[in-house]
Amino acid sequence: MSKNKLFRRDVVKKLMTVRGDALCISGLGSPTWDLAAVDHRPENFYIWGGMGGAAPTGLGLALAQPDRAVWVLTGDGEQLMGVGSFSTIALQQPKNLAILVLDNEHYGETGMQAAPTGRGTDLAAMAAGAGIRNSMTVGDEAGLDELLALLKQGRFPLVAVIKIDITTGETVMPPRDGKFVKNTFRSAVLGPDKALYPR
């Protein structure tokens, strides 16, 4: 493991210890595998495509379900693609939304090319500049403990960029059928009586 960086699967395990009943959106690729490996449940919405769509999807869900905490677990490359969503999140100021960016400073899904976040681009500063006051970069266990405290307190909206090692854990694939994922998640959120299933 690289010096001063956290191991991604351990980070996700620790985050999930304070998740409670939060709904979770995962960005494509490794964050989805991490979530499926550590805390697979019907309240997870796995994004298999639409790079850049995790944070906007999380915002829409947070606005539609204001009484539920909503977490977005995504990667640095995916969030860079959707960085404009920080402005919309800042304008809406949802009191139930956390964006958790696993930043290994590489484009993991396309061959591990070096990403801008390892060469000066600061996603937490971009979020803060957009108007999300609770924005932070986590680089060690002490910072991770601080983040856990903020998540437990519900200090939202929150953007946390967590610097992780490039090492990945075992690939755990959740269901890839879009209709199944949608319907399972919808049923978990709304209850089976209100969930609409295609005939």
C-alpha cells in the first residue's frame, strides 16, 4: 500500500458501520464492487453506466426522500466527470446528502491512468468553492474518524474526498440487470405496496 493512503475496502467497511438506514448510490466500477462486497442490501442503487451520474442521482433521491439519509459512494474519475453537480447540490443544500469520493488518483476502469486528482486537482476545494461548506479531504485514520463523526451527526450536505491506495479488493459483482436493481431499490424505499413493477 502507498504511504499515507488508506485501503479502499477497509475504508468502505468502516463507513458502513455508521450507515444505519441510509440509502446508498454507488458510482460505476470499483465503488459498486466495494459496496456490494461490504454491505449488499436492497437499499443500494448500483450505477453500472452513466459516468458522472452518481452525485446527481443522489441529489434527486435526497430531494425526493428528505427523511432518509442518502450517501453517494463514488470514485474520483466518476466525480470529475460530474463535478458540475457540486453547484446544484450547493444551491439545493439538501440536509440529508453525503458525497463520499474514493480517490485513488487514477482512472481505475480504463487502465489505471494517472488522474488529475493526483496532480493538483482538489475535489474538496471545488466542492467548497461551489458552496458546500462541509467539504474535506481525508488522508489518514484520524481524518476517517472525523468523517465518521460528521456522518453520525448528519452534518449535510457533505463532500468527503478519501485518499486511498490503488490496491483493490476482490471484485464482488452485484446484480447487473437494470430493471431488477431499480425495482428492488424502489421496493426497499417505498415499500412493496407502492412499488410499481412492469407487467
